[in-house]
Amino acid sequence: MSSLKKNLKILLIPNLISKYDLNQLNKIKQTFLKFEIDSHIFNIDYSEENLRNFLKINKFNIIFAVNKSRPNWLSKKIRFINWFQDFYYNSDDKLESFLESDIVYFYASPESFGVKKKPKCFNSMLYPGIDSNQINSIIDDFGNNYRNIDDYQILDFSICGYMPAALLVPFFELHFRNYNYDEKHFNDNLIKGWFTDLTNENEKKYPLETYKNFLVDLQTIVETNYIPLSGYLDVKKIASKVKKRILNMFNFIDTKIFDQIIPFFTTEYSRFLDRIELARLLSKHSTNFGLFGKDWTSYSEFESFSSDHISSEKELFSIYKKTKINLYNNTHGLGMHSKTFEIMINGGFFALPKSKKNYLRGGINEHFNENEHFVTFSPEKFDDLIENWMFNTEKRIKIGDNARKLVVSDHTWEKRIEKILRDLNK
């Protein structure tokens, strides 16, 4: 492995130019440096043209990318590693692009993502990691003084995660789905803007109320094909229904607005349904919870409980420690997420919905034990979570500490980079 390391020069390509994605790749870059491996982050908007121009003046022999296909013009001398952190309705097409010398990683098992095609190259699962340096846990701060910990933990529950598309909230009091479509609404100009981008020689112009009805139809497709907090999202099934509705109305589908609408309704909207369902579940059981993330503050029903996006990692980790029960959701039923490791490294108590997918290859039960490192809950029996865990600080802290020890042992970025280097040697 040492001779391999000396010759590596790696280009890291994020999924999007966003703080989350760049921060993750920066952790990977820092860890590669610990292994004396040179890497560089491609921190401009991704396009194949931008990449081609960049590679003309910069030389790399490995590209490590998130949610990208291998460009067909890329030199065969460059090995391409792609990490599917999401698997979209059309991601199977990307699997055709890889060479035998490449590597494909999935964030979870291919079965959980609904992957139908098998790539011709080596493929495996790669989870995110955590940087454990200088992160104190609750035990580090307070020892076993459970009374002081109980006073410190000022929130019963918290949800940390952004809320996409506040304008599309089901039953939101100002949403046009609760009014006649021909009534004026404060979102009218926004919707007009979306659909003025439609370009097709056979395009038929529709009145605004038709576009409103169309958007609500797409919401309804997702809402009738996905049960919130179930973890059983069938992206391809929903995509098929969404595309059929688009074609029925417009007779064409190949345009920029639909390139944005289809991924949103097949992937993003269900996440939104999960979080709104979880927040409303908390509203029935608690008056002491926090909702942290972009756009939560725009919902009047949660005004007393919401805060905006937390950009500081230190502040976010403080929330995990100040919360008695940190809640998590995932539309694919996956638990091996960066947020899981972030909560656990702080000794936070972690709860996620009960799902059979927890026991699949790549599920949280493959690496952690329920009631030893984390707990699950059923939305219909949420009282049990409160009764069993809310009022027993000692039990919660011990479980959080067990999880932290296992994360430090097995789930650091160093462990992930070691795996990548082993796989490159295969």
C-alpha cells in the first residue's frame, strides 16, 4: 500500500457546491493528508466541460466523486471512484459508464437503494465517517453526575434537518391547495415564473390555476405512494407516476423545469413529509422540543419550537448534547448516515423509526445494537419512547456513551480512507 500511496493524486468532486458537501470532502482531504496522500477539492460548479478544462492544466490519477457518472472522454489512465450518497430515479443509467478498473460505492446496500443494474467494476458500501478529535461527550463534560446532566439537557426532543419547499406544505394554512385554484394567492407570481421557462414548439399555454392543480397532483402522487416515517420509499415507482402525469398534461418532458420537478417529487418531497410528520407527532406529545434547519421558521404551527439553519458545527453538536432524545428519519430506512455518527460522537441519545430495513445489509443493526447503542420507536406507540427513556437519564447517557466508543473505534474517517486504499489495491 505504501508504494500506491506515494503515486496517488486525487481529485475530490462534491455532489453540489454546498457547505455540507464541501465540509465532508474537506474532512476526507484532511484524512488523506494524514496518509501523506495529495488531494484537491473541485470547488466550482460541476459540468463535464468544467472538469475537462480543469484536467487540461491539472494532473490526477484518481477521481473521487459524489453522485457522478464517469465521463466517456476521461482518460482510461484515471481511475474513477463514484460514491452514491443518493440513488435517484435515473441513477441506474450512470452505472453503465464505469470501467472495470473503477470503483462504485453506495451509501447503503444496493438493495435498499433499489439498484437494478450491477456495475462492471468493483462495488461496495462506503459510509460517512467522523472526525473524533477534540469532541467532548456529555460524559467528558459532566462525568457520571446525572443530576447535572439532567439540568443541562434543556430539550426533550430535537430534529436537525432542513425543510425543503415550505410553499408545498400539506395543509399549510396559506397554501393554495386549501383555496379555490382561481383565487389570488401570494405564491402566484412565483408559480408563473416557474412555468414561463417551459419551451417546446407544441407547448400549450395554461391558466395559472391549472399549474396550481398540477403541482398539487404531484404532491398527491407522493403522498399516496409513501407512508411517512415508514422508510419504504420507492423512487422509481413514484417517478413513473410523476412522469406520466407530466406527459398527460404537456405531451413532452424534456425541459429544464421538469429536470428539476421530477427529482424533487421523487426524492426530496418524501423527506419533507417525514419531517413534518415527525414534528406533528412531537406536537402531540411534548411542549419542549426544538426544530433546527433552514425554513422551519416559516411554519406558523411550529413558530415556538423552530430555529433557523445552524452553520456552526460546535453549536450543532451542543444541540445534540443538550437534547434528551435526538430524533432521526430517513426515507430509505437507512441509519448509517453522517448525522448518526455526529450525534453518537457527542454521546447523544439517538432514536429512529422502527424499520425492517434496519436489519438489512448496510442497515444500522449491522454495526450497532438496539438498546445498547440506539433505540427505535413506532409512530403509533410514541408514548413508549417517552415512558421508557425520557425520565431515565442514566440509561440514556450509558447508551450514548456506548455508541460513542464504538464510533471512535470503527467509524472514523481514518477507517474509511483505509478501506478506500485497500479497495484500490484489489
